[in-house]
Amino acid sequence: MARTPLPVPPVEVEEHHWLAETDGMQSRSAMARASGPYESTRTPQIANLDLTLPTELAADAEDAAAALTRFNTYASWRLGSHSPSLGPMSAILLRTESASSSQIENLTAGARDLALAEIDETTSANAKLVVANVRAMEAALDLADKLDTNAILAVHAELLANQPGWESHAGKLREQLVWVGSSAITPRGAQHVAPQPADVPDAMEDLVRFMRREDLPVIVQAAIAHAQLETIHPFVDGNGRTGRAVVHALVRSKGLVTDTTAPISAGLLRNTAGYIDALTAYRAGDARPIVERFSEAARFAASSGAELVDALADELDSALDRLSHLRSDATAKKVVPHLVAHPVINAAFLQRRLALSGVTAQRALAQLADAEVLDERTGKRRGRVWQHTGIIDVLDDYARSLRRR
């Protein structure tokens, strides 16, 4: 049976002429083919979009929203709303979500490399980019209550500020044409040609007004807002990662997930082809596929996120059991909750994070190593680094499971 579409205004197209500039790698014939007429999109205004949701689609979106709310409650219950572990647990879910968002764009990095990047102990360029995505997600959540164009620019600034070669574009709307396609020198034949640069500011303001509405189901609103931002493509680079970070800010601002982070991008990662097809359908005038993808991603985020919370909390419990011979106020025990978000640490990290002296930090690390909570893998006398192998394995297993599921 045919599914009822969710009509939205399709993008308009306008014809322009492209004069390709050589990159020194192309033949004359290739340059001739690269120049000529092309069509760029013009996004319709959606601030006052009137949506008539098919009954079953509305119910599906509401079920997905309820699943996220239950996950938020479960994470607090599993750890205790005032537990010192809840903040770090939120941070590791944020890192998992950031890694998943980056993997959609093929920026992959293992849990250990990500943790090393956070203490400036890695040479992995991908890990550094994913950590920048963590910072962008954090910025988005911090700005959840005041989502406007400036807030979105701040999120983008966090993302690109430390991306080599792109620093000058960080936190700025683009002033050039961009497109999604295989050619770097021409938009002709591209999968999607974004609106002309002059149209971007007004399109972003219209999007912000749409996100401020309080009369729409949150999953539907998040899905359409994300698809609209991806269609506008307001930045030279980092559009997808910024757009997925903004989804989290929107979900938080609407009160669905307020105490932790749900791995929604992990759900989208399960079917990247379906995600891309849904964006294409949205641009053609049907928002149903993107709402369905987001509903699926939200349910997966709630289910798999709860499993991840359980697995990480079990690692914490096991670590504390191994330290049961120490006094209740022992510094080593105070370190344990932080291992969830930071499974690779050094003495300098403990000195910064817990305001410890160098001697106290070294004593805590020694106690954690003696109890086999941490392993020291460098073998060096100076610049030593310790890791919680169990937590790293849990995170890497979760990342691998996304492809299998």
C-alpha cells in the first residue's frame, strides 16, 4: 500500500552560467565541459509551514519522542540524578554521538585515539577533527535555549576553528557557491547545488523562526529543520556535522533529552543511503522519508543508548569494587567517574580536572594501576599515559555494532 506523503514546498531552481577555473589538473576538454549553464536551488520559506501529518506518521514520531524521554529518565535513574557519574556519562554519549556524526562523513577514529586527542596525546588528524565535533556538540547544547543564527555560527566556529585550512571560514556564512558532487571545479551535474550565497542569510533567519515554533511534534520539527539546513548548506564546509549538532540543541530546547545526550546520529549512521535519499525526497517536496529516518534514529538512540549506559555503568561498578580496600574518600575513587568520559588519562589531566597536586595525582594513578583499573601502555618514565581498557572496548564495540545492526 502506498504511503501518504508529507507535502512540503519543493525547492525552486534558477539557471546560472558557470565559468570553471582550472586547478592545474584538468585537460582543456574537461575545462570546456565544466563551464556552461547550471541550476542552483532556492529554498522555500518554512517559518509558517502548514503541515498535515498522516495519522500513522504522527503516531510514529510521537512514539520516537517518548522513547527519547524514557531514555533520558533511565540514564538518570541508572546512575542517580545527582551522581558524579551522570555528567561524565553524558560526555561519553556526546563523544559517541559526535563520532557517529563524523562517520557519516567518513571521519573515523577509535575510542582510544579520541581519548588521546582530548589530552593532546595523539597524532591522528581524524581524531582531532572528531574532537572538534565534540566541541561543536557541546556548544550547541550550551546554546539550546537561544537558538538563532548567531548560535548556529558559534557551533560552526567550534567545529572548524581547528580544522587545518578551514580556520578562516569558521563561524561564517559562506560567500561562495557550494555543491554536493564529485567535481571540485564545477557544479554542473552535481547531486545538489545549494542556493546562491546572497540568499543564505534570509534562508537561515526563516529556518530559525521555524525552529522556534511550539506547535509541531518535536521529531517532525527536528527532521524538517535538519533537512532545510542541509539544503541551504550555509557553510563552505561542516554543514552536515553542524546540522546534526543543531538537532541536539533543538531536542534539548524542547525538553525531550535534558540530562544527557542521545546518540541520534548513531541511528542515522545505520542507513546513510536512506538518510541521503530522504534529503533528496525533502527537496522534491516530500518530508515523510526524513521524518521516518529521524523517528527510526530516535528509537535506536534510546534503545542502544540505554545498552551503552548499562555497559559503561557496569565498568564503573567493577572499578569501584576493585578499589573497595581504599578509604571512601580516597582520591583514586574520585577519579573513577571521570574515566567514563576520559578513558585515557595522564597526571596533567588529573591535576587540571580534579585540582590535584602532582604528587597526589601520581599516587592516585599508582593505586588505580595496582588495582588493575588502569593500564599504563607507554612504558615511558616521563609523559606516561594510563587507560581503562574495558571502557575503550565498550565504546569500540558499540561503534562496530552500528554497521552490523
